[in-house]
Amino acid sequence: MEAILEGISLSLSVNALLGIIVGVVLGQVLGSIPGLTAAMAVALLVPFSFYFDPWVGIPMMLAMFKGSLFGSSIPAILLRTPGTPAAAATVIDGYPLAKEGKGGKALRTVLFASVFGDAFSDICLILGSGALAAIAIRFGPSEYVILVLFALISLVSLNRGSSWRGIVAILAGVLIGCIGLDPISGTARLTFGNAELFDGVGLIPMLIGFLAISEVFTQLEQPLKTLSQRAIEFSKRPEDNKLSREERRELLPTLLRSSMIGTVTGALPGLGSTVAAFIAYNEARRTAKRPEEFGKGSLHGIAAPEAANNAVSGANLIPLLAFGIPGDVAAALILGALLIQGITPGPLAFRDNPEPIYAIFSAMLLANLVNYLVGIAYIPLAKRLVSVSKRLLFPAVLVFASAGAYAMRGSLFDVQMMFVFGLIGWLMSKFKFPTVLLLIGFILAPILERSARQTLILIDSSDGLLAFVQSRPVLMILLGVLAVLAVLVIRQQISMRRFTDQDDDGVMGPG
Amino acid sequence: MSVRSREAAIIAGLLLVTAVFGLVLIPMGIREGYGSSGAGLSPRFMPEIATMGIAVALLFGLVKQLLSVETAAGAEAHPDGVVGHPMRAVIVIAICLFFSLVGFRMAGFYLGGVVMAASLTALLGEREILKVVVFPVLVLIVIYIVFEFGFQIRLPKSGLIASIPV
């Protein structure tokens, strides 16, 4: 109880509150700029969180993510340019409503649904992660190997493109994660005498390079004409720019159902917000009283995908906080920010140092409230920002990213690495390799390697593999679950080969 | 070249790179020291497993590609249905790499940043000279204020200017 109160007091300090407000504002503003995806915006801002006190930097980062998720729906609705793949479902009804001049109403629906879904999943996170962490604390290195493999297999199986491309991407991430000093023997690995690589490849250049720079390179392929876009007109009638109490009440069942879909989807590694948004959209249309309105500007069609994709953002922290394993790119970014601040999430954090975890929980709830209030004020200004021309925006992003990559370690080498990773990410997206899986492979590499090597040493010192497995009941259960998952994945791949186009892009997207 | 042949050629190229990595770069880049021969102790353990895994996945992809039914070859289409311009992206990448390797070191971050942003803005089709020059300067002023005053971070200054014996 003391830890909970201490955690809450950390997030309620004036500095933390300011961090949340600044984070939400920056997230909403950057997220709403066309061409800047939510992940890209946050990746650009991660290095700066290091320069603040942890209890300003961490709430700011969490708030930034929430703000950017709402912000990225603004160009989806006003310009038909989803700031994130998850916002693609929002476009279906959001853009037609905005074209009628009701952009204000559409944006308020998005804001209401986003905050509802986000708060719902945050509460589930608070209730669920502690219980899972209590189980995870009994896990040894062998159980962690199985858990990481479980996460990786789920990610590969749910990547809509070829599964072999997913495996190549993950293992390439693991390989990059091996660069630097060996964690057990201290031998330099694949550094080729470069002292800058002894500490390994920097997480920040990796994140900015693969998420932001590669996306800029990809978008620069657009014809010059499409690099400048115009915003949509807003109606001047007040009722077209607000969401009435009756409309909110009518949306509640849809919001609740969609938030549940998003929370369940988010808790499983790899499914991601895009899948959740489309499942929720289809479910809303299936259960709607007036399904014929879908696709023509239905408020339910806007609220359902938004509540679901925002609910994913809280729930995908469940595997991160309970096991220390990020389930998707959002969790990977938050893990990066926590590690920068010296906080290692996982079951031990709940036992040994729970205050930061409770501070994170209360900061997340508080950030939802701030996100709503700032969003209400920001909507009228948003239409100005979405009209920023990409030909001005992208050079600014590249220079800003260079400064961010340099700032972390004061090294131009990191700037060079960032552009190299941007180039690799761009090539990967051209050849349909999912870059997000590479990032998750890179982040999980140290956990996987340490646990795998410790397990091998343990097996070596026991009476053989069978005796080792028999002595660990949790490992036996996890092995059983992994075997079932593997069978399901193989069956799914066989059925997918029959029904889907092999050349399709992945769920994780190119970026 | 058909889509299938092109894909197969790419996978074969990647397999070759993987083979060079596994057979040449790993032995060159990771020396096995004394006492690293026991189970799980070799520093090459994870890189070798990852490389082998990549090779197996690529082989699987190659076989799958060779056995697949031929599809119609098409132009590199943009998601919006328009033909993309990869050459522009290549030029931008070259400019970025030039500035990160040479430009920032020689001209310093602020001057280099202005030149980099201005050249990229012009490359992307902006023809109003005011926007080409003023916008990058404004961006760098914001970066200067945020970094030098806000975070007390010194971004690299011009070595060229510092070397002038004044």
C-alpha cells in the first residue's frame, strides 16, 4: 500500500504533471502533422526524455504516446492520410463525415473514443499485470527462453506477409543485438575494432532510423505534387463541430465492446492495433441498428476503431510490465524510454522496486484526462497544422532527427548509424520485410541470449535435458503451450497459402 | 524480368550475403577465447544460431518462390496507385549520409543543418527562395534554442571555422 501511495505521489508532483501536459501537447501536435506517424513522432522525442528527471521524462513519454495516437487520427479524418496503419479504419467513416463539413464532430468522436478505450485498457493493465508478474517471478532462464520464443512465433505468425520474411527480420534484429561486448565472456563481437560499438548498437539510432527516417525515405518517393496537401473545410454550424450528450450515450455500447476487443488484442504479442481496429469496426457494423450508414460517416464507424486501437496501447504494456517483453513497436518504444531512465520492467520490478510501476500506472490514467482536455482545445487549431507541406516538413524531420540521435551519446557515429538504419529500413520496406519485427528482435536479443546460454549451462550441470525439464513444471507447461502454438501457426500458414496473396504487405507494415 | 525471377534473385543475393557473414565475418569478428568452449559459453553462440536461422528461412523462401505460380510482372507501384520515384529517395539518402559523415564535421551542425535542409527542400520541388532559405534557418534556430539553452547539449561546431587562426 505504501508503495502504491509513493508511486501515485511521484506522478502527481508538479514536475510530473508538467511533463504529462508537455508530452500530450507535443504528441498531439507532432502526431497530427501529415507524414509523421505516431511511432515516428515518439521515436523522435525519446532521446529528449533522457534529459529530464525520470519522473518528468517517463510520464512525458507515456503522455506523448497517448497524445500522438489521437493526433495521428487528425490527418486520417481531414486529409484521408492515416498517421498510423491503425487509423486506416477510422478513415472509412471519418473522412466522409469531414467532407460534409462535420470535421469537428468527427474529431470530437475520435477524441472521446480514444480516451475511453485508453482508460479502459489502462485499468485492465493495472489489474492484470501485477497478477501476471506474480507468476512470472517464478520463471528461470529456461522459462524466459520459451516466453521469448512464444512472443517471436506469435509475431511471425501474425505478420500477414510471408512468414520467412518475418523470421529473417527478427533474426537480423537478434544479430544486430549481438554486436558489442559478449555479456558472459566480455569478448568484442563484430565490432571490428570500432570502440563506438563496444557498448552495442545504440537503441535510439535504431528506433529513429527504422521508424522515422525509413518512413521519410519511403514517402519521398511520392510524386512532387502529392508532397503538398490541402486541409478540408470546417462547417461553421456549432452542432456540426460538437458531440452531443445523446450521441455520447448512444456510442457507449460500441465503445465498451471495442475497448474489450482492443484490450484482448493488445495483451497478446504481435496482433497490434490495426487488427484490433478492423475487428472492432466489423463488429460495430455487424451489431449496428443502421449498418447502411457505415462507410458514409457513421459515428459508430469512427468510434469503434478508435476505441479499439487506443485500448491496444495500454494492454500491450501487460507483457512488457509483467515479463519485460515488448509485444509491439509502441511497447518497444516505451521500453526504450524506461531503459534510458534506468528502469528495467519485468516481474522483479514489481517485487523489488514497485514504486515506479505504480507511478507509471497513475501517470497513464492522468495522461488520459489531460489528453482529453488538451484535445478539446487543440481540435480548432489542428486544421492549420495539417496543411504543413511535406516538402518543408521532411527536411526539418531529417535535421531534427540528426540532432536527437547525436544528443544521446554526443556522437556523430550515432547520426551515421541512424541514416544507415534508415536506408536499411527503406530497403526492407521495398522488399516487404517487416522492420518492426527487426526492432523487436534487436530488443529481445539480450534477454534471449542471456537466458539461452544460462539454460545451456544449467542443462550441462544437471542430469541431462529430460531430467532438467522434468524438474521444472512451469517449463513443461510452457513447452506444451509453445508446441500447441507451433501447430496452430503451421495450420494457419497452410490455410493462408490457399486464401491470401503471397505478395501482400505485413500487418506490421513496412515500418 | 518476371516477378518470380526477381524475387528469387533477391533471395539468392541475400543467401550469398548470409553465407559471407556466417563463414567469413563471424569468424573474423568474434574471437573465441580461452574457456569459451563449454555449452553456452561461446561468444559466437547466438550470432551463429541467428545466421543459420536466416539462411534456413531464406532457403525456404527461395524454394517457395521457385515452386510458386508465376504472376504478372508489374511496375513498382505506390500504395496510392501512382508510380513511385525511388531515385529521389536515393539522392536524399546520399545527401543525408554525406552530411552525417563529412558535412556536420566540416561545417558544424548548425551551418551544415541549414545547408542540408535547404538543399533537401529545393530537391523536393520548393521553388520559393524565401521558403528554401528561411524555413531551414528557422528550424535550426529552434534546434539551437532547444539544445543549447534547454538541454545544455553542445551540438558539433564547425571544425573549419575553429581552425582559422584568428
